[in-house]
Amino acid sequence: DAGITQSPRYKITETGRQVTLMCHQTWSHSYMFWYRQDLGHGLRLIYYSAAADITDKGEVPDGYVVSRSKTENFPLTLESATRSQTSVYFCASSLRVRTGGYGYTFGSGTRLTVV
Amino acid sequence: GESVGLHLPTLSVQEGDNSIINCAYSNSASDYFIWYKQESGKGPQFIIDIRSNMDKRQGQRVTVLLNKTVKHLSLQIAATQPGDSAVYFCADPPLAGTYKYIFGTGTRLKVLA
């Protein structure tokens, strides 16, 4: 989606390696989110951020770390990748948590495979 | 916990026919719902929302119906086109003071030529 960019689009990594997924938005949205999407599950929130230097855990934070030193960037790091972290990861941004009328803006996703 | 769920994982529809995608939710306190469309290789994209004080909302070729009595939503797509092929899911946005956005698992709409 225009305005929110995720990189890389595809990543294969080995078990135990550290990997960082990048997210960059140009909307100046206060809120940013990381979700993972797996078959049989809806999108599940990993971490979210209300502003620069403010982050908090979502539903499934174990094994992940985030930072937000600048409003526009919200990288997600898998400290020691496991096969259960094989998934499609989506970054999203929004002006507010409760949007009404427009929803969140999502990136195109990163497909991560841990072998 | 609270949930939203879609009734069918896959729906196949002839091009030009109308499509109906269903969703059930569990949280009686939810005050609005959103439908997202997710095309292959892309992130979810907002289609339409409906507030809990409404029974029906229309957009361009799409209509959302809300039945609060049975906690059921439906998304109707008129004159389905090949470009409508995607996964559709309903979502229950966070209540005030929370960050928990509940997403359904999705129905894959296949448009047959």
C-alpha cells in the first residue's frame, strides 16, 4: 500500500538466527502495529506503538522485540528465530486506535520462513 | 475470549452474480465493525464499516447488513467481478481504552468466468 512499506517481502532464515523486519510509513500516523497471519487464525497482534519511544505487547509477543525511535519506522526483531515463527507479518498504521470509517493501513507483508 | 468468525472458508461465485459473505461475532458491546479485503500478496484493505446503531450500510457495489439480535454480519457484493477475487474478513475494532482488534479468519471468494 502506498505510504507504508515493509521489507523484505520474502525472507528465509535458519533456526536460532536473529532477523529484523522493517516497516516504514509516510503518513505520520501515531499508531503502528505488527500482526502475524497464519492459516486458521485471524490477524494476531504482536506489538503496537502509540508514538515514538512508546511500545507495548499485544497478544503474541514472545520471541519478538520492537523499537520505535522515529515516528515513521517500527522494526520487528526476532531475537532467535524458531519454526513456529514462520508466518506472514503485516505492519499497520493509523492515526487513532479506534478509526471508524477507514480502518488501519496495512503494508504488503513479509513472508518469513524459518528452516 | 471475544471472537469474530466467518461461516465458509471458500465461496465460489459466477461472474456477474451476487456474493454474500457471512460473519458472526460474540461481543455484544462492539459498537462498529469493519470489512476488509485482502488480495493475494497484499495486506488487508478497508472496504466498508457499519456502526451498531445501523442495520444496513451501502457502498459502491457492496452492502453490509447487521443483525444485532443474532450477532451476525453479512457483506453482499453485487455483480461480482474477477477483481473481487480475494479473502474477505470482518473485524471488530478495539473498544475504547483497548488495543485489541479482533479479526476473523476470512472467506476466500473465487469468481468463476
